[in-house]
Amino acid sequence: MSDLERQDKILQEAREFADKEIRPHASRFDMEEILPRPLIDKMAERGFLAASLPSRYGGLELDQVNYGLFNEEIGKACNNTRGLITVHTSLVGETLVRWGTQEQKDYWLPRMAKGQTITAFGLTEPNIGTNARGVETAYRQDGNTFILNGRKKWISFGDIADMFLVVAANGNDITTFLVERSFPGVKTWPIKGLLGGRASHIAEIEFKDVHVPAENVLGKVGSGFTYVVSTALDNGRYSIAWAGVALAQAAVEAMVSYSRKRSQFGQKIYNFQLIQGIIGDAVTKTHAARALCVKAGELRRSNDQNSVIETTIAKYFTSKVAMEVAIDCVQVHGGNGCYNEYPAERYFREAKILEIIEGTSQVQQEMISRYGLRAYYRP
């Protein structure tokens, strides 16, 4: 079996797993605000928690394009379940592969692949969101130990994580730490009643005089933002870009299926020209969004220097498309689109979140604008 065939087989397995084990329960996950541990264990058994990580650590070693398609398969079935892949595999796992010491990788990655250790990314805080360089969680060094104090907020899977990749500051120096839940002084609270991500175990985290050994520093002391955080955000942004494609595709499938079943004025509503126009635009936008993600994935696969900006462009575009298509999905469903017996309202809520997380759409616009002003200036 060639490597291409191997990766195609994994995607097929992910598709079948999503259809059988995830999609039928996605609405219940959302309403009960929990992603069940048995589902996480089943994903771990299949290597899905380490889909893009090296095989030596128990990963499936999907290349970046196929990893993106994997995110789409999981995300179409349930955005909350896909969120675990984004956080655990992209934000933490891939970043650990890039910046971890060999000892850190040998210890943590196999545990993450098996689901023995669930991870979360601790960057945002009660007063700090977009201004990531201004983190207020502080650390000081005492010999071979670092002592952390502060709070994090809006941390996906923070309420069930066993280990946190935490960003903290000492003056102008920013350092990243692998903080274990078992360390004294770590405390978490679940955040309920959210618009979206309800089953993503989002939490607030307190670090009170938490002693972290020097071997748990990820990267170099003082250079955490330039290297580790930037890498993590880029990894997460790529996964979120595919999340937009996933939600848009799910919304397209929902509106098409509904329009072929729902009758008004004596005929199926897909026969009406205005409904056809909505569907035609939704299909076109979704295909365009996927094409941008594939391009970003190809550049990432070849380590092209333009991959970061193309990932940013893809995330910005797909999050907008997901919102637009989700709105249209609700509109095609009419009153039923506002009722949680149908998935349209959930897609609408989840799509809005994508315009905020991993950099708001406004921040992405600014980044893309700066790139455009440099790249397309003709004196």
C-alpha cells in the first residue's frame, strides 16, 4: 500500500467513524454541554487524537492537506469534536513536535496519542484576548523552578485537560510552560451557557503559586511568543480554517436535504428559483473556501514561506463563508431553522464562533492588509 493509499484509507475510516459515532449525537453533545469520555477514548484508539503527528509517537502522520480533510470530516459531524482535534493535536501536539526537547516529545506525545493525556492551550485571559503579547499571568524563577500566578479564560477543553501549554510573562519576556493539572495551585471552573462550543469543556483556569520544573519549559526562556506561541497560533488557524469549510459543507448538505423534502404551494421548495439561487451561491462559496484551504495545506506540506499568510487568508475567508452559508441554511429552513430539532440553528451558532477564535476576522483583515500593502505595491 502506497502512502497516498494509506492516507486515503484513514480519511475513509474517519468519515465512517464520524457518520456512525459522532453525527447522530452532535445535537445531544451541544444540549448536554459535554463531549463524552467514551467518544474521546474511541478516537484515541484509532489514532485520531494524533492524526498529523509522527508515527514514532503513535500518530497517523497525515500530511497537511490530508490532515485538513480529516478536520473537515470530523467537523462536518460535530464542531465540538473537531475542536478537540484543533486544541489537542494542532495547538499543542504539533507545536510540541516543533519546539519540544526530545525528552518532552518522548514523554508527552505517546500519552497524547493514546488519550492518556488530554491537553489545552492557555493563552487568553479575563483581560487579554487579541493582545496576546500582553498576558498578565506572571512567572518568576527560583533556581530550577518557575512559579506561576495568574488566570486564563475561554480555554477550550480546559475543564478536562490533564496538561496545559501555558503562556506567561516576566516583564517583557514571555515563556511557555507545560503545566500539569496535578501541580498544586492549579484550579479550573467550567464556563456554561455559551453561544457555541458548548460541548468543548471551555473553562477558566487559576494558577496560584504553581511550581513548574525547568524541564517543563517549552522552548527557550523569554522567547515563548516569537517562536512557540506564533507556531501554535498558525497551527490552530489552519485547523480552524478547515472548520469553516466543515461547517459550510454541513450547512449546504442540510439545506439541500431539507429543500428536497419540504413542500410549499404544492411542490418541493428546491423548485423555487430563489431557493436554487441560495443553494448555488452556498455551494460555490464552500468550494472556494475548500480550495483556499487545500492551497494553504500544499504550501504547509512543502514548508513554503508563504504558508503562514495563506493560512491566515484561508481562515479569514472560510470563517466568513461558514457564517454566510449557515445564515442561508437557517433561511431555507424557515421557522424550523430556529428550532433545535434541526441542525441549522446549531451551525449558525457555531459558525459565529469561528469569526472570533484564533484571531478575530478584524485581526485577520489587518494581517492580510499588511501583506497586501507589501506584496502588491508597484512604484
